[in-house]
Amino acid sequence: MSASVWLTAQTSAPAQRADRYVEGSAAHPAKMLPAIAAQAITRYTAPGDLVLDPMCGIGTTLVEAVRTGRHALGVEYESRWAQLAARNLFHATQRGATGSGEVYCGDARHLPDLVPERHHGRIALVVTSPPYGNSLHGQVRSSRETGQRGVVKRDYRYGSDPANLAHTGTDDLLTGFTQILTHCRPLLRPGGTVAVTARPWRERGELIDLPSAVLAAGEQAGLVPAERCVALLAGVREGRLITRPSFFQMKNVRAARRLGLPLHLIAHEDLLLFTAPPRRHRRRSTEELPAPAEPTNRR
Ligand SMILES: C[S@@+](CC[C@H](N)C(=O)[O-])C[C@H]1O[C@@H](n2cnc3c(N)ncnc32)[C@H](O)[C@@H]1O
């Protein structure tokens, strides 16, 4: 498997989003950096190709796809984010994007029922990211802004539905995510690519290695691991990393260091790339395998 480093945060996330996303989009707790989606799209597709994000949030993948002349499909569980994704797509079109896009609200564990059949087997690229641990999410307002004591955290939830994979435990999240990748496989055109961004996080000091779990999920889904890249969340200036940690990342690292744990800020996401196996080599599950042929008696 090859590896490379992608410069995806030479400008901040707000600068990358400026004027391209409608009001309300900032409230999503775990948006992808637009440059990650944009680089994946330009590397692995050509204008006119079809791109899918089965967990599309406010539609970052879709907006970046239509801006560069690709067509985009998105699925999102929460109607609040699905509506914003549709509005962001419309906004992109009004600003001259040449691609077209559609958003379906539903559970991507039932992807083949949500994506119209005419698109099956035609998707060139899936770009997506599973929901992360909520210690990474949210925006803060200081007591000066709120007039209340202490720091107030807001916009740190995806919704209130316990069935949203963001609200399940890590095991259920990974089972659900494996199901989603398994359903992506037949939707891809032969040789199509799947790009998944994932970040490790800490729960009570313990590292949850989501990227390695995503790699295992992809393999279990019958996809072929192709590259493991580093998508930087920090800028690079004169050979040095310029980190842009959130308030909570700083707070957690500082607290750990006070306790003597030598934690560092996480300044990248892992970007895991898989390819769809050629159809004739695709691994089939035991239910899909034909019953063993009866021996033919030629006598
Ligand atoms: C990490 S966020 C994706 C953010 C997106 N890349 C963006 O930039 O807006 C994961 C999304 O998956 C959604 N989600 C969770 N469970 C889902 C499911 N079963 N089917 C579809 N979407 C789901 C969450 O509501 C959340 O918006």
C-alpha cells in the first residue's frame, strides 16, 4: 500500500468554506475539510463522473464535486443536515457550478434502496467519513460572550435520534459502517475508488484507533486497500507545521500533560483509499455463492 501527505489545510476551514455554504452549515459538528474532498475528487475522477457520499452531512463532498463538473449523490440520516446539503448544492449551482447533485434522506445501511437503480454500478468515487467521537466536536463561547460563568459548548450533536450511528457505541458504529461500505461496492463502477477520512480520538485517555478499524471495515466489505495517506489539518509554512486545534483538543492535551501524560495534538486525518475489485474477482459472501454443482453422471 502506498502513502503520501496531502496539503489540505494551507488555509483554515472557515476560509475554505467562505461564501460557499449557506447559513446554518457551520452548526454541523464534524464537517470534512473541503480541500480533502476536493483533492480526492480531482485525483480519482474526471469531469462528468459520479461521486457519492453515503454519510454526507451538510454536503461538503457534493459541493466540491459539482464545483469541478462532477455529478454528486449524497445520503444523510438527519433531515436537518440533508436539507442543508440540498441547499448547499443549489447555492453552488447558482454560483456557477457545472455539475448536478441529489440528496436522499435516509439510513445508508439501506443504500441500494435509496440510490436510484440507474446509478448502480456507475459511481466513480465514494468520499465519506464516519462520525467521530464527540470529544472533538463543538464550538465554544466564552463567559464574555454569554454573560454566564465558564465556557459554553454548542453545536456538538448530530441530532437526537439514538439510531444515528454517531450516537451508538464504537462496535455498532463499525458494524454499521462496514454494512455501508459493503453496499457501496456494487454501486461502484469497476476500478472505482473509495476514500474514507478518519481520525483517532481519545476516550478517557484511551486511544480509539478509528483509522485502523476503518481499514479493517473496508477489507471486510470486500474492497481492496490501495493507499493510506495523511491529510494535514495543519498548514505548512517554511517547513513547519502551523496547527489549528479546537478549544477542546487544546484543553484535553493540556489536562493530560498536567497529569504527566505526554499527549500531542492530532494534526492530521488518515485518508484510507480502497478500490473496487474487478467484478469477476469480487469476493462473494456465502449466501451469494451458488450451491455446489451436482456432479454430472456421463455414463
Ligand atoms: C462525520 S459526519 C459527515 C460530515 C460531512 N462529510 C460534511 O462535511 O458535512 C457523519 C454524518 O453521518 C450521518 N449519519 C449517521 N448515521 C448515518 C446513517 N446510518 N446513514 C446515513 N448517514 C448517517 C451523521 O448524521 C453525520 O452527519
